[in-house]
Amino acid sequence: MKASLRAKQATRGIKRIDLAYVQLASSENARDVNRDIVLEIIRSRQPIARADLARTSGLQPSTISAIVEQLIQEKWVTEGAIARRPRGRRPTLLSLNDDLVILAADVRPQQAIVALIDLNGRFLAREVVPLVSDPKRAILKIIECMESMRAKHRDRSFEGIGLSMPGRVDPESQRLILAPNLKWGNYDVKSVVEEKMQLQVELANAANASLLSELWSGKLDGVRDAVLLTVSEGLGAAILANGQIITSRSGLAGEFGHSPIDPTGPLCGCGQRGCWEVFASSTAALRYYAETAGKSRPVTIHDLLRMAEEGDSAATTALTRQVTWLGRGLRLVTAALAPEVILITGDLTSSWSRFGPIVQAEMEKTMLAGPAPRLGITNDGELSRLHGAAAVVLQRHSGYQRSAPVVEEKRRRRATA
């Protein structure tokens, strides 16, 4: 890896900060914390003038000026239009830099969706790449697609690459440690892509990436405890607890999909029998359809959803069976975590008005006590994984990570004051 690539790994970035729970730091880490607070304000209120930044953040104008100049030099922020004011000096407004972009990929067992995304979450390019089971060949196809996108957008500045993976990623080594449906073993995806692309690469579990996308977009503002489930070829989960995404030291937190609910059930990819995933995933729905219809013609989950909408009884039966198990299995989530909100993302969301009520009813039947969590879906389906992969890059390139203990200590003192 080139020295310039290593140097970039700790220099720039955006992290979504809950401003309602953050006090401005005054320690030696104050510059990092305040910088990210300012960047978050610009992101959420752009275009915005320096004076308004000072008023909103509570920082001194001189501090705002220094931070803004740093952000402009690092290409996160640009100066744009001149604000029209009835009197006095007309300030220059600040916005995120649309020329700074991120390559993202939503990797699945049979395909990857590769995209180019700017800082405001807009898609500049998107392409589906069929994948083979061999990880080396599959990654080379993803790299070829990314190289093509970079060549077509040479006028942009590339910050890094985010990969949403259908499995759990070790936070320290950034290697896949559990991906039963992908079966890439110990293949070092990060190192291979970084060597070829000469950009920093960040891997994240698909559910965690989707949850980060929801947080980044503000759709979970005010929610402190939530669980997001990805329903696709497998069943993944991400946990938001007290406003923080929980991954655990090993990165395995949230593997409800591999919790057995029937020890006599089908064999799961993880090696156990009767996991929630084998009853409630899209793969399960396809298995139910094959058992019911007795047809050899292969179908995809999208075929199945379309067929159900067109009145196919076998497809409807298969999907109803899937969502019934999805709702029943939510007992694992509600009993263990008691979240305020449960979000579903993935294949089923396109027919949620039809199948969502079944999930809701089954969840309510299994509550230990009290009202059920609010159940909803993500609005952009598969795109949430791509948005999340891009957000992971922005988050991890932030100096705020080095200052998080300072902010958390201030939260603790504020709560006990």
C-alpha cells in the first residue's frame, strides 16, 4: 500500500453525531470533536453561513473559521452561493462537496451492486455485477466495475471504498469471520481491493450498514433503541442501544438469524439445525414454494413476490409461511432487547402492505408484556446497503472516533449531575 494511502486513513471524515447528547469538548481532543460537530451541522442544514454555524454550535467565530478552513482544505466542504441579507455583509454559504465521492458495493452470494455515491447520498452510477463462488474471481469482477466507474468520473475526488457484506466482519482485522451464505472463507477482501484500487477499503456487515444509513438520513432521529433486520438470502440484524450501534468486540453481536428455534428443523449454513434464518429468509420462501408447487422451474424471490401479486396461490402460501415465521421469531428480539423500533429491509418490503400485517400480528402474539415495538420498513430497500456502505467510509475516516471516549465521559457526567 502506498504511503499516501496509509496517511489518508486517519485524516478525514464525517460521523453522525447526536447533537442532543453531545457537549462541546474542552480537552486536548476538542478540535477533533468540534470539527465533526461542525461538519454534522453543515450536512444537516446546508447551505449555511459561518455565523449561523457559530450560533448553532456555540463555538466562537474564530474557532468556526479555523475548522471551516480545514474542512475546505480537506475537500469535505465547499463555498457556494452568497446569502441575500437585508443589510450588512452578505456571507458565503457552505455545503458538502459534491465532487468528493465514494465507491460502494452491496456484496451478495450471487451478485454485487456497485455504485458511485457523493457526500449527499446521490447515486452517480450503479451497476449489477454477477458473481461466481470463487472469491478471487468475484472480487476481480467487482474491481473491474469500480475501475470503470472511476475512469468515467476522473473529475471527482475519490475518498474510499465501502463494502456491505452478507456476514460478520471482525472490527480489528476487517476480515469476514462469519458468512455462511457467501462461503469465502478467510479470503482477505480488504487487502486485495486496496492493493488494486489504491483507495482505503472499509468492510461492514450488511445489517449494520443499513442501520447506519437510517441514522445518517435522520430517519431514526429521537430513537435510542432499535433493531434493523435484513431479510434476503439470509437473515441479519443490527442493534442500536442507547443511541450507539452495537457490534461487540468480535463483531458478532446481533446474530439472531442463527439462533435455533426448532432443533429438528432444516440444516442451516452455519452448521446448526432449525435456525430462525432457515424459516424466515427469502431462501426459505423459495423452499416453501418448491415444496408446495412441485415445480422444477427455478424462480427468484422477486419472481415469487410478483407471482403472489398476480394471484398465484402457491407463491402466496410460501410467502405467508415465511412472514409468519419472521413475526414469530421476533420474540428473540423483543424479549432480549425490548427495542422502541424494529425496521425490516430487503426483498419483502416491496409487498409490505400485503405481508407486513401478518408480521405485526405474529409479533404482538409473542410479547412478554407491554406494547409491541413500532414495526416499519426502510424506504429504499436494497439501496440502504449501498448508502450504508458509503456512510461507513465517512464514519471511519473521522477523527471523532479517537475522541469518542471524551464525549462519552461528558455524557456520563451530564447524566449524573
